[in-house]
Amino acid sequence: MTEADAPATEPAGAAHRAAAPPLTERQRERRGRILHATAQLACRGGFEAVQMREVAESSQVALGTLYRYFPSKVHLLVATMHDQLERLHCTLRKSPPTGETAADRVAQTLMRAFGALQREPRLAEAMARALTFADRSVSPEVDQVSRQTTAIILDAMGGLEHPTPEQLSAVRVVEHTWLSALITWLAGRTSLAQVRVDIETVCRLIDLTETGARGGTASR
């Protein structure tokens, strides 16, 4: 790994970035170009193709500017995953799942997300590798991915504004299973059919927590 690609390891840097003021419109546009260039490079050549200098050139920003936004390519690819999930969330809101139960809707949603990643396997593999390489310095980006995934699942459940601790726990388990299924599928260690079975199985936890929540309300 070259110096340009080495992940930052200083937690203080992550804390500083997490507390940064909101981006201006110009900065958001520049950040969007960076993430788009990253996704394009990853689609063509996977994790190894995402080099900081190439990203800077493709997005027409100075290399130093790119490093101010993203200290390493791990930060960059995890942020790209958040951007991809955010785009998917917008699509899902326009065409929400239609299952009868919350578990059905979440399973349908996650398989649609899986299908979107499946269409660009090199990009999916690059983002998944970045997540597995992420250390504490990448916590703000990883947290954004987790929050976005949680929001997608909660929307599929019915747009819960105040989920119970049990429901949030089930969502975390579902999220972890989905990510693990993605990683094992990308590595060729599991089939798409098995991924679907695993996702549908873990999503049953959601219906169990909803039953518990209704029971708790009735008992009161």
C-alpha cells in the first residue's frame, strides 16, 4: 500500500472532520464530483483502481483538496458506499416495497439493494473491502453508512419515528447479516439463492419485535 492510499490512523482527525461545519453548495458539488469519479474508477477496476491521484484528476480537484475531504481511499470508498445507499433510498421511496408484513418489506428492500450492488460487482467489492479495512479514523464515514442502512430498513418497516430498543436491536442484526451476506457472495462463498434465504430468515426478527411491541402496548 502506497503512502497515498494508506488510511489515516489518528482518531483526533476523525473527530475534527465529524465536527466540521456544513458544506457550502460549491463544496457539495465538488464532493459529488469526487464520489462520482470514485464510483466510476471502482466500476472499471475495483478496489485497486481507486488511486487518490486518479480520483483527483478525474474529478478535476487538486490532490491536496481531495485529501482534505478524504484522508485515504478507505475513507473515500466508505463515503462512496454511503452515497450509493442514499441514492438507493431515494429510489426506494419513489417505489416502496409491497410485502404484507414488515419482515417481507424489509427482505424485499434489502434484496433490491443487493441487486443494485450486484449490477456493479467491482464497485460493490471495492466498497465492501473498504468497510472491512476501516479503522477508528474512518468511524464518521462508517457511522453514516450504518445510519443510512438503518433508515432504509426503518422506512421499509413502515417509517417508524420512535422504534423500540428491541426493534433497533433487530435492525442492527439484520444490517450485519445483510453486509455479511454481501461480503461472502462477493468472495464466491455463497450463492444468491442462499443470500435470499438468509435475508428472509433474519428479517423474521422484525415481525417478532413488532409483535412484542404490540403486546407491550396492549398490556399497558
